[in-house]
Amino acid sequence: MCEILKALRDPLIDIESDCFNNTNTEEILKAAEPTLTDMPVEIILKICSFLDSRFLKYSFSKVCQRFEDILADDHLWKYWVQNKMNGCFPAIPNLHIYEESEIDWEELCLELDGEKKKWCDVKNTTKHIIAKDAHYASVDAVLLLNKGGVCVSGGRDRSLALWNVLEMNPEDSDLKPIRMRHDAHVGWIWDLAADNADCAAILYSASWDNTVKAWDLAADFNCVETFKCGMSALSVVASDKTVMAGLYSNKVLSFDLRSGGNPISSYKAHKGPVLALSSHKNMVASISEDKTLAIWDKVAGKIMRNNIKISRDKQYPVCINWSSTAMYIGDSVGFLHLFNPEDFTFVRSHTIWGPTPVMEPNHKIAGCYQSNGNIIVCSDQGQIKFLYNCHPPKEYSTIETSTVSVTKLQYMSGVLAVGTCETALEFWIPT
């Protein structure tokens, strides 16, 4: 056997030597070099974890079919979302809406990265514009319309101003509204609403002069109807031709633009003034100075729930934001209260601004906005905080307004607007 192996060894050595001499060494080494297309999936995912999600979706996934297949895994985007939030998401997990439709984890990840990139580098990603002197008193009402391209402001000077946000320039020292109604009301303007926020035709303004007025945005910003409330109107919501007003007298009135200036219905769900209204689908939520929440069904024409306690201490509710996945109520001492949007039960409270020294005022939450992944809250002391919409809400950025005493916050399509007690409006517009 040994003799046979020895006899075969020499011919095999010669064959191997001939093959090596006929092969280009550089080609062998080049073939051995690792590339992205043949790297293990684990290494590719590690590289992806350092990249922006928008780059991954619109550039990286287009390199080859393998990358597209890897990034098509929904579990991967879900892992990245939860890793970024570092909290429990969704904030209320066991809702019926999650049984009917699945969460789009890829879009959610894109939203998280886009918002964080913008608000963590606000000087380079937005134009900060301050509009002064259009009003000569506190600007208490601000409303963004038409995907953030239009803004309407109202104040204690009883006037309304219509702004073209897209044409604003930070270098312009004398910003002027495109329309101004100095005689809009004979009392303070306290709240604004529109028939359709994305494509508004009619604007509604609520005032301390006991009226709600309808304004035609297309017809030279003219008043087309005056609704008689019989008491100061503190809050207003609208849908198409129907408008509802929350009054200082604890009533909520409904009006129809096609039926004239008198209310078509009314109800009492509180024992104190109705401070804010929020509509969602066929329902309207109201919060009151009596520290309760109430829900009205517009189709059934009846109160679904009332006397829902918001807090037991001295604080009172200020603002409300209602979506299919959460209902948030901000109060007068910096707490954000979370309610179940389906059965309206209290879930938990979050401290956004903690206790202040005895001689300093508390931080009142002047405005609240929520999306699927983000929350924006504004303090009347001039701070705006950006948080992930999870449990507990995780703050990722804070910016300061140029003025204190902020009265209202609005956010739409990337445009952020606030009103202030110092007769000014401030805008952050994406560059």
C-alpha cells in the first residue's frame, strides 16, 4: 500500500504545481476579498444600525436584490423602532385598532429618524421666523391649515391675521400677513377651527363677545355667518358645515352653517367652563375647569361619558389631543395625562415639567401634539419638548422660544407655530 501511495504522490505534486503556475495570483486574492454582497447577514445588519432609516429605504435597499430582501423584513424595522424609543411601544398596547390594522414599522422608523434629525439640529434644518407687530396684544389663537402652508392667528386685540407660511423669509424684518381683519370681533379671540384642516375653505373663530364667526378664506376673508352663543366662547371644533363651541357657562352648542346663526343643539356635561374641545371621527371630547372629561356622540346626539376625573389636586386641564391610539391631556402644572381613546379610562400620568421653586410659576402645558411615534408639548414658560410616543415618553430634544408666556402650539406637515403673550408668533419651517 505504501508503495502505491508513493507512486501517486509525485504525479499529484506535478499536477498541483502546473495548476498554480497557470493561475493568476492576483485573481485568487481578489476573489478572496469580502464584499457587501457576500457578507454574512449579521455584519450587514450591524452596518445598517448606524445608518439613517431614510437612506436605508431609498438608497441602500436599491443597491441589489439581496439588500432589498433583507430590509423587507418587518421584524427588523420593529426592532429598530423599539431600540430607538427604549420604552414600551405602543403606549397603550391592547387596543382594538391594532387587531384591525398592523403597525407600519418601516414608516414609523422613518418618522422617528426624520423628526429627531430635525429637532436635534434645529438651527440647520429649519428657518426660525418671528412675526411681530401684526397684533398689538396677546396672540391666544393659532391655527395651521393646508398642510402647514397657511396660518391664521387671533388675539386679544380682537383681530384675525392670515399668513402665507411658505413665503416667509427670516431675513425680512417687517413680516406682514396677507389678510388682516382688525374688526373681526368685539371681544378677545380665544380659539380657531376650520372645516377641513388639509384644504380649508371656512374658518371659525370663538370669542369672548359671545359669538362664533365663520370666515370665507377664498372670498377675501369675509365673515359669512355669526353664531350667537349667549355666553363667551372659549373653544371651538368644526367639521365641514357643522361647528361646536364650548362656553364659559359650561354648555356646548352645535351650529350648522346652512341653518343660520342660532344653535341646532346644546348639552351640559360639566359644572365649569369648557376650556378645550377635540373631535375624533363622530365624537367630541371636552375638558373643563371642573377637572373632568366628557365625550359626546354627534351621530347619536347624546353624552356617551361624562364626569371622568382628570386630576384631584389643584391643577386643571388646559389642552387635549385625541387620536386613534391615545388621548393626551395637558394640565396647568406640567403633567401629561394619558387616557384610553376607546373606553376613555385613565391610564397614567407623566411629569413633563417637574415642580418649580415656591417663588416661580409652574409650567403650564399650553399645547400638545401627537403622531404615531412622537409627542410635542409646549410650556407657557417658553420651552418646547420633543418626545417619543411610548411609555414612559422619552425626551430627545428641547428648544426655547424667543419669548416666554406661550399661549398656543400648532404642528402640521413639519411646520411648528406658537403664539405668545408678547404680540408675536414664532415659526419653525423646514428648510
